[in-house]
Amino acid sequence: MKKNRLKYAGYSLFILLLALTLAASSNDKKTVNDEMGVFIDSLINEMTIEEKAGQLTLYTSGWTVTGPQLRDDYVEELKAGRAGNLFNAHTVDYAIKLQKIAVEETRLGIPLLFGLDVIHGYKTTFPIPLAEAASWDLALIEKTARLSAKEASSAGINWTYNPMVDIARDPRWGRVAEGTGEDVYLGSLMAAAKVRGYQGTDLSHHATVMACVKHFAAYGAAQAGRDYHTVDLSDRVLRETYLPPFKAALDAGATTVMTSFNELDGLPASGNHYLMTEILRDEWGFDGFVVTDYTAINEMVPHGVVANNKEAAALAFNAGVEMDMQGGVYSKYIPELIKEGQIEESRLDAYVRRVLEMKYRLGLFEDPYRYLNADREKETLFSKELMDHALELAKESIVLLKNENIKGGPVLPLSKSTKSIALIGPLADNQKDMLGTWHVAGDESKAITLLKGIQEVAPDVSINYARGVSFQGSGSSGFAKALQAARKSDVVVMALGENYQQSGEAASRSEIGLPANQLELLRQIHALGKPVVLLVMAGRPITLEWSDQNIPAILNTWHLGTMAGKAIAEVLFGDHNPSGKLTMTFPRNAGQIPIYYNMKNTGRPFDAKNKYTSKYIDVANEPLYPFGHGLGYSDFSYSEISMNKKEMTQNETLSLSVNIKNRGKHDGKEIVQLYIRDLVGSVTRPVKELKGFQKVAIKAGESRKVTFSISSNDLAFYTRDMSHKAEPGAFEVFVGTSSAKGVSAKFSLK
Ligand code: BGC
């Protein structure tokens, strides 16, 4: 045993010398890869089957509600080399203890990988991903990932289970909070930006982490929005809608992929050879490793495609899945399965190699403690850089849904000389819930509440605060105090919505309105006749039909994280002009779901005069707020579209522009959106597809020309024979402030 450890130590020295030589001479990637190959091959040669299975095993640590804890049972697994990777083990102190066990007490001393769900920040909590997406700001999004990586890696993490790139068109599904919404084009760009941010250009740098793109695949298409439910899709829809963000993330260099819980075409993803091998490896050439979602291999038993865990392990393994998260079945059954010839040892070696390669690329063989520096951790957590970004991103994520004129002017922004406001609702003075779902390590004690934010931003305004109502339930004992606060104030600000557990995993809702009691309080406050501003804080689109009809100003503020209160207060009082735009359609009621902007036209498109067209008889077809919608305190007008040509060939690009004028009194930002419709295709095409956008700052009274170019790439789709190309014909182009409002023109492709 000792000999092997010494051998490993010798390798470390060898690698260090090699790195120094390379740095001094040329940066020859091939040589590094060759050396990595030699190192890993000889390590694999030393490994027993059990140790190999251990490298394919990932367990959650013994972290409990009260903090990190070294649990005897998994410490034994670690020491025996039966668990090569851990998640939910963070903080330098804790991770050092665990890494020491792996390095000093296992036979081969192979370092552990430390994973965590760093979904929207580590300690400093950024807006939930769906909110962040509303910024439409790729540079900011990349920066969020980079800073998340910096903070998490300072606490020992070298692998995040993000980005979550599941396209989501059903707001009943609680996990819509974790992704970027309904659009494929936007989702793909954002997926790539996140991967670049997390991984940087050098995985071995102490401030970068491996990204894990998830959940592969089509998890967002769960029937009826019920989490973990069945998915049944055509290959066309899979490839057109659900796969592109994964491909984009992998093209950006994502090193790992997580399987999804759902079945696809009758086979759970974790045992699905078509997904894990044919698409991922053979078509896309992915060379990182695949990890399952939590116990997803074992769940193939209740799915009903295998009779027991051993069969499940064989199915997943042979489908192409490298690592078993938390199920413990690889570690338990791989040795037996090899003996019985049900799986091949050469394949086992290939899987182990992919995992060890990542440990090598992270620099863990060179220095297993490179991410474990207590001084760096102390300096980095909640640093100014992180907090400033949290504030900036939170402001960019807010979406102004409605802002009516009353008494001659718009309700928002509020004047800082307003004498008094009533601040009411369960989210008005609340630190924890604003952090939103998956604030795994987030520290609520640092969160700025709305009450505190308003006190800072508008210190002269007197605030009459009342919680008024709880998130759920039917008690009305708090109503009287809330009504009284409203009565004695000039303006009422209501902070309503969801708590952090009402969205996210295992938090599907069948009704997605404001919880009944909150709505009831809103109605009673509204009846007082005071100007009311509604702040909707939630992890999903909320149905707001009554509010839209009755409340003059509505801001959708999601769950914005640590700096939420400050960001919202700055928007409320006009220090920041909101510019966020929805990346998920807001339906009028849950019966309209699934509803998304790039639907098909059907053979009987809506016609109000014709009963026999595609529509509801009890609700409009249009959503309440369409994809891309979002107002601001400016007022932008769009000119007609001008184009450099009306006809293009497959090799040409077409350039078009619009002039946008800020007619308002506030400097502002506009997210200008470009949509295209292919009027006749070999298969039906959506009525609109986003193909470009620009976020431009325009000063009050000024104009700006915004130019887009279109190439045949933007017009390509899966044609009737499933080849991906642009078909000649007529197209409509639409440039607008949302998917529903803008100017259009026509062109053709020869
Ligand atoms: C979730 C994943 C997550 C994993 C580890 C699962 O329940 O579906 O998204 O990464 O747990 O925490």
C-alpha cells in the first residue's frame, strides 16, 4: 500500500516538473494530453475493479441541517476507495478533512472531486436563473457564473451542477425557476455563456469549476408540469426544442452532463442508449463524463424497465453513463457484472479514464488541496465584487409588467418625497424567501429585505409596514393591521407571491395564481381606492388576470437573492429604470398551458368571427403578458424596417435596421428583439422564432439605429427528411419590443 502511495507522490512531482518545463518552452497541448494519458493509464493499471467502481461513485456528504459532519459509514466507503467523489461537502475546513482521507488513507491516494449545486451563487445569492434570464444580458450572465465559480471554489468546490438548460414551457413545473425559460435560441446562448463563466479557459485555475449541463434530456417536457412525470416527444421536437441548449453548452466546452429523471420514448434517460451514446458521444463527440441525477439509476426499477438495482446498473452502464450519483449501485454491482460478463472491463476503464482526466485537468493530482485555502475563502465570501454584481444583476432582472397613468402620470417611479407608503405582504420584510429555490449554501442573514432597501433608498418616506397575510392558508387575522396601514398611507406597495419552497424541484403547482388569501388581501386593499403597486416575487410566471385588470402598476421581481430589497427599492423610486423582459410567457390562467410564443399556426388559426377556429370559448388565446414583454420608465418608438435587399442566397447575409427613439423623460435600455417566420416549409414552422436581440441604452429624447444581419443559418431547421438546412422561399421578419409588438417586413431566400 505504502509503495503505491509513494508512487503516486512520485507522479505528482513528475507532473510538476513537466508543467514547469512546458511553461518554460511551448504550450503544447498535445504533450500535456500525452502525459496525462500515460499518467492515467498507469494509475488505471494499478486499480482493482472495486476501486474503479469507486471512481464512478458519487455520494452526498454527511452535511446535516446543523452543519458538516463526518459520518462513519461514508468515511469507511472513502477509505476503502469505494467512493471517489462527494457532493454537498463544502467549506475549506470540512473539505480538507475529507480530502486528507482520500489522499492519505486510501490505497492509491486518488483525490476526491467536490460537487455542489451552485445554481445562482454560492454564499452570495444572485437572482434565480429565470430572473437572470430576463436581463437578456449575456455578459452579465457569464459574469454571474464566473463569480459563482470564484466564490464556490474558494470554499473547496470544483464542480457545479449547473447550467440547467431545460427548455420550459409549462409554468406549473416548479423547476422553470432554474432555467432560462421557453426559448431555444436564447437558452442556447445563455447556456454557453454560463459554461464559459464557470470553466474559464483553464480548469486547473483555483477560481474555476467544472460545469455540468443538465438534465439530459427533455426533463422540462414533463406531462402536465408535474415534476418527474412522463415525457413523450417526437424526435423532431426533441432535436428542435430540447437538445440545442445542451449542444451549445458542450460546444462551449462543458465537461460533464447530468442525466434527467424522466423517461423518453419509454426508456428512462439514465438507461437510454440513444441519448447517452448515439447522440452525446457518436453525433456530438462529447469526451467528458456523464453523471446521473440523484439515484436516477435505482429509479429505473419503479419506472418498470428493470426488475432490480443490479439490472438497473447494467442498463445505465451499457447505455453510456459514467457516474452514479447517490444510488450506490455501481459500487455494489460493477464487480459482479464484470464477472458475469454483463459489462466489459475495457468499457469500465474508459469510463474511469474520463473521470480521472477531469481530476487531472482540475489540477487535483498535482495538488489535491489547490482549492482549499482558508485565507482565500475568507477574502472571497461576500466580497464587494460579488455583492455589487448581485445588486446590478438583480436590477437588470426586474420586469415592469404594467404601469398605468393615474392622476395625470404613471404610478411608477414613486417620488422620494411621497410622505408615506404602506408596505404590506409576506415578502416585504423577509430575508430567506427572496433567495429563492436552490440557495443551497446561501446565507439569508446577509440578505437585504425590501423594507430595509426602501429605508436606504428613500430615507424620508415614512413606512407603515404590515405583513398582513402568510404565504398559504386562510387566516385573515393580519388583514386589519394591513388595511389600517394602507388607510393612513399615500401609496400602497404589496409584496406578494411565493416562498422559496413554492418553486424549484418537487414544487409543481396546478394553479399558478397568487395564493388565494394573498389575492383576497390585495382585493380588500384595492377597494380602499389608494394607488397600489404590486410586486410579484415568485419563481415562476404567475397568473395575474385580476391584478392586471385592477392594479395600476405591477413589477415582477422574482426571487432576486441577497440584494433583492435594495434592487427593488431603486427601481420603485426611479434610481434605476427597469429594462428586463420576460423569457417565459405569462398565461391568463392555467388552462392555457402549455402556452409559448413560437407556436404553430394550425390549419384553423384564430379568427374571432369564425367559431370553428383554434381557440377557447372561455378565455382569450393570447397570454396575459407575452414572451419578450417588459416595460420601463422610458417610451420607445420603432421606425419601419429598412433592409439592404429583399432577396438573399444561401451564402449571403441580409442586413436590416430600425431606428428606435426614446420619447420619454428617462434615459433607458431597450431589448430589441428580432423574430423570423418561415412562411412555407416542408414541415410546419412556428409563427415566430427569436433569432437575434440587442440590449441598447438610449438617452431621453435620443434615437439609435439598431442593425441585425440574417444568414441562412438563422433560417435552418429540421426539414421533412430531418436534415438541418434552410429551404428557399418567403420569410417574414419582425423587430419589436416583445414577441407581440413590433414592425415587420418580408424577404425571400433563393
Ligand atoms: C436534482 C439535480 C441536482 C441533484 C443534486 C437532484 O434532485 O434533480 O438538479 O443537481 O439533485 O443535488
